[in-house]
Amino acid sequence: MENRIGKSYMARKALFAKGLREGRLTVQEIETALPAGTLTAAERWLLYYSLRAAQVEIIDEVTGQVDHGFSLEEPAPQEH
């Protein structure tokens, strides 16, 4: 367990350093460094949130879209 936490911490630290240095990271870089099961859903959300707050663009390499963490489209109004 300790080893897993240590590796996760070092991977997050390296991602932040690279993101701050380059101003961007890809979703694929993040997922490769921290594969499923490495972080809880809350920890993963906090990582993405913190990167965005540090003004690091998170880009999907496949689609080229920037992940803003929220939908840019307004939801359709609900009929009552």
C-alpha cells in the first residue's frame, strides 16, 4: 500500500511540474501516469481540478478538444 501511494504521489508531482512548465497536458499522459485504480474518483477529480486551477490546459490527444471540466453548452430547458 505504501509503495502505491508513493508512486502515485511522485507521478502527480511529475505531471504538475510538466503541466506548469509546458502549460498543457494530454488526457492520455495523465491516464498513462495514473492508470485506473491508482486514485479514487475523488482524488482523480481533484487532480484535474487542481491542474485546471493552475491554468494547465488538459487536451484530449485523439479529438484535440480541451477539457474545461464542464460543458460549454447550456442544458436544454426542462418542460414542466
